[in-house]
Amino acid sequence: MKKRVASVAALGVALFTVTACSSNSSGNAASTPAATLTGNCAQYQAYAGHSGSTVTIFGSILSPESNSLNTSWADFSKCTGITIQYTGSNTFESDLPVKVNGGNAPDLAIIPQPGLLQQMVATGTVKAPPAQTVANEANWNSAWKGYGSVNGTFYAAPMSANMKSLVWYSPSYFKKNGYTVPTTWAELMALSNKMAANMTGNAKPWCGGIGSGTASGWPATDWLEEVVLGTFGGQVYDDWISHKVTFSDPQIQTAMQTVQDWMLNPKFVNGGVGGVSSIATTTFQNAGLPILKDQCGMLQQASFYEAQWPKGTTVGPNGDVFAFKLPAVNPSISTPVEGGGEFVTAFSSDPATQAVQNYLSSPEWADARIKVAPGWVSANEKVDQSLYTDPIDQLSAKYLADPNATFRFDASDAMPAAVGSGEEWKAMVDWFASGKSIKAVAAEIDAAWPKS
């Protein structure tokens, strides 16, 4: 999923401006006859004819990730003359409804939660995608179209995919101490206990941070989701998303106890920082940094965390850091894989916006983004797989494309926004900060579920 936000609150970039034209009612320049594009620009001919237009995009992606986002469409913007103004916010989930309800919606929004997409569609302001974007959906697994749909109607094309089920570690630290990568949950817990016995000072087997602005708490929802999926499988997971299985039901209570024995265990956390409660105040961006100082053994975090390692950090099997697949709690569950993604949602239907929308749903744009964004994986099945040269991208693509995997989308992102990106996030922060009981935390989340 999710909310890969950094410390900068907003970033606006105008990539290219050409000769001004008359403006239409939406504030974009009126469409002009499409000039014939030549040379390298010829590949963008299908999007031509809107020179001088400006398309605004709003999302939760901030620097450093937003840098590659802007670079990915720079040639498109230069060749078509469409200026793309991207703004990111670490309060995106609360800001977008305010903008939409206040009549100040962006032309496009990059929404990482199907639950938030449902909330936006309910306002009546989301525009149907153009025909080419709909046609481009043939390039994705049908499940992704479902995540971008509301009540069976398709609204938002998937933009990216990410692998949540990873554990980051230092290969050199493991080698130095004779540790091997675990392949079962029992081995993972045995390794955690072994590390705890060997470590001194403030070093611990695990580190973590769930601070993320108004999205604080989301990493902890991932920990719970991983355990639910890896313990009970896809059906219970799906029923949990729909609230047929509640947070107070035995299965989820059992999963929460597993999380408590793991990431709320004072013997295990929070390496290089402090005790259990420090997880609530540590930002997710900084959570893994103690690994580089041998103060933390492991961090459970998604593939997109690669963008948070300091410049110069080597990522790979023999590098400063690498990752392995988080094992299933229950060995009978076939390769549980939790993933997230983002969906491009339109609040404007003017031609320039639709041209950008079409481009962002194409394999050509996905190829452009892959080239400039290590740690980024596309959900588009027609991307050039040889472009994945980054080892984490290759590892992620391996599991995301595994037909035998038990794949599910991030549960809190798929739940109603009032729960998944609302009360559950807050309750997770409270759980880690105050040590509130599992039963009390579950009851708070269940009480927030919409009545209809």
C-alpha cells in the first residue's frame, strides 16, 4: 500500500510549459489540432493535441519517491506540451476528501486505498475513465480491476504494485553471526530468540516504526494482515475485510496475540531506539536505519522501503541490506503474499486529463517508471520484465506473479475508509503506545464499522 510518505509536506512540479492557448472552463488549455510528433516524441502521438494544458495530480508520494515519479513523465510532458503539476501530502487521506467536498478536487488523484476510492465515488465527483484506459485494463490480472471498481463499475486503473511480505536484514550481520535466513515462522521466532540472547545494549532482533503523519499506524496494520493471511488463509482474510469476521472474533484475536508476541515483545523490539512504545513515535522511514548499525536484526516492511535507505546503501544479497520473504505462520498456507498498490482516479474529464490518464495506464509509462525507480513494480503484465534489474524488484515480481501464491490486497486499504484508514490506524498507535489490551483494541475498531 500504502502511504509511502516522506518528511516533506508538499511538492509541486511543473515539468514543461509551451506557448499559451485559450483556457476552457476547467482551467486547462483548449484542445488544439494534434501536431505530428517526430523523432523520440513520435511515441506520444496518441496523446497529442493538448499543448499548453495543465493537469494537476495529487497523491501521498513524496520525496525521494516523487522525484522518480516526475522524471517518469518528463518526456511525455515535453513532447505533448501538457504540463503535469504533481503535489504530494503526508496528510493525503484526510486532505483529499476536503479538497473534493470543497470543490477543489485535483484533475487526477493517486489513491492507495480501495476504501478511500469507494468514499470518493460516493460523492459523485469521480469521472468514468476514457475508453483507452478501460481497454488498457486487459494488461492486468482481473483482480486488480476489481480493486479499482466500486459496486462492479470500473473507475480507477492500477498504477503500481508493491510486495508487503518482506523482511529486511543485513547480509553481512547475518554472516558474521552465523545466522541463516528462516523459511518457516518457527525458524523466524527461533532466530529472534537467538538474536535476543546474543545482543547487548539497545540492540534487538526487530525494529519498527509506525509514525506517518495522519496515516500513522498503517505499518502495524500490515503486521496484523500478514499474520491473519499467513495463519488462516484467503477466505478468512476476505471475510475479515467484509466484516463477516470481526476484529473481536477468535481468528483475529489469535492473530493479534501472535503480533503481540512478535512486535510488542519487549525482548524483541525496538532495536537501536527504545522499548515497545517507541515504535508508536518512530517514523516508518527511520525504522530500519538501526540495521545499518548492527543495532537491529530485522525489519518487516514492504518493497517500497528500498527508497528510504540512505543514498549510497547497497541493496542486494551481498550488499548492506537485502530482504527475504516473510514465512507463513501456518505452513499449510501456500505462499501467503500481501500486496498493495495505487489507482489513478479522475475528477476531471477534459481531454488533457484523459490523455494523461491513458498514458499512466499504459505499459509504456510503466516501463519509463521502472527505469528510474528502483523499488517500484508495475501491476501491468505487459511491462518489459528485463527492465527489473534491481534485486528487490526482481524478488517482488517473483512472488507477485506466482500463480500458486495466496495473494491478497492490503486489508486495511480495502476496508471502508472510516475503519481501515481511520479507526484501525488510530487504534494501532494506541495499542503500541499504551499497551492497551487486544480485546479493547479490537472492540474500538469493530465499533467504527459503518452500520450499513
